[in-house]
Amino acid sequence: MTTVARFIGFHAEACLVALLSCTALPTFAGEFHEARASKCDAWIEETRTKVEAKSVGRWRDLTITAVAHACDGVPASLRSAAAQYAKARSDDARAQALAHGAATVLTANCLVNAPNDFADSLVATCPLPIGEERRPSPQALGFMRAGEYLFLNALITSLLAVDAYTDTAHRIVLDFVLSSANSGEVRKKKSLPRR
């Protein structure tokens, strides 16, 4: 066999291997993506069951602490932030942990200096990545602490990225917002001057 024939044979074999690898890669990537989504589905369902078994006032905290043990579709930064939240002793430290974890997932327009403040200014500049028809009211979102809002936004973004943002995940989001907004509304009323 001549050198040219060997080169052509080797080249053809390399092209065939490359072609098979390239065509198999999307299938493997799709299967990997589906496996991550299905693991997230199980975690989402378990979280919904645990959260909704408790009172509304606890839904936010239970959801956050559940994220510490979330599926691989949720970034490690959010899982770590949730674990820090559970250990924090003050509202400021909890809000800071959530905002810090979310910062690795969200864009620059979603950063805040005071994560314990209300989220009303973030609602327009850093909207939740779901359609307006599914988004909770801006007023309810504005009652949330900024750190909680950013954490929730990052969680939704992460679940969407692995095709795991299901109707059950949306229900958890609505539960989270309700719990957080109720707490924020009480906090806002306490901060108003008495007549």
C-alpha cells in the first residue's frame, strides 16, 4: 500500500469516527439532559409535597432549605447558598447568602447592594424568566426581600436550562412568592410610622 493510500485510508477512517462521534454526541447530550431533568422532577415533586404539608408562613424557608439537597440541574452555588441560609442567624446574613448564590447564575442587571431590602426595584430590571401570564403580580414580588427574589429567579433560570421547569415547579414558585410576600407585607407594615 502506498503512502497516499495509507493516508487516504487513515483519513477516511478518522472522518468516519468523527462523523459517528458528532452524530452520537447530540443523542448522548440529550439523554444526559433528560436524565438531569428526570432527577429534578423527582426532587421537585418531593419538595412540593414537603412544603405544602406545612403552613404558608413556612413555605419560603422550606423551599430554600430543600434547594440545599436539589438535583444536579440546580447549580452548586444555589445549593450552597441554601445551606448557608439555613445556618445564618440574621435576616441580613440569610439575604446576603441567597443574593451571593444567585449572582453566579444571573446577569449583571440582577445584582444588588442591599439584599435585605424589598425587591420592588428588581421586578422591572431583573424580571423572572417566565412568561408574563405565569408571573406573579409585580406587587407581590416587590414585597419579597431582594435576596429571596434573586434566589428564586436563579432557581427558575436553572430549572429552565435543564427543561425541568414543570407545572409542579411553577406551583413551588407560586408558594414561595406567597410565603415571602406575606412576610414582606408584614415587615413593610411594621416599618410604617404609627398614627
